[in-house]
Amino acid sequence: QGIDITVDTCGEAPYERFKAMLPYVSTFLYDVKSMDPEIHKKYMGADNARILDNLCRLSADGARIYIRIPMIKEVNATEKNIRATIDFLHKNNMSLRSTCFRTITPDAVSTRESE
């Protein structure tokens, strides 16, 4: 119908919901916050297993995905996390050209433990 639909997501939902949207969605804006499940759990409240699995499944199903990585100093803006993210994307045949890094200061974030 000539209408582009973009879904902004962190990927934390049952895959069946994404699968149902695929015929209607032009692009997914997909956040990957940390490759380390413990860091992800500390700051996001859950580990990243479902998020990364959904990302792989969406990619395998042919979705157009723009991966966004909010870089938080002293949390995930480390060489180790950046390398792990790049390795994960390469291993799963995802393009780095569709990756956007955003920098966020640590005082703009709180841990789930402190809430």
C-alpha cells in the first residue's frame, strides 16, 4: 500500500509476535545493549538470551534490521563488549553497516538493583 512501518524494539518478546508482524513491517530498529548476560540483567532486569535469539531469527527470516547499540561508559562501552558484539553479528551474518552506536553517560542510567 506504499506505507512503510518501522518497529522500535529491544527484542524482549515472544518470537511469535515478531513473526506475526513480519509481513507488515518494513524495518526493525533493534537495540543490542550488552553481549554479557550478567551486565544485561543488572541494568535491564533480564539476561539477553531471548533478545539475541530473536535478533537471529528475525535476520534469518529476512527482516530488514537496523541494530542500535547504546554505548554507556563504564557499563558496555568497553573494547570487550564491542568486540563481542561485532563477533556475534559476523557469526550470524549480520551487516555492520546497519549498526548505530549511541553514547550515554553513566549518570543517565540506574541499575535495576538500586530501584
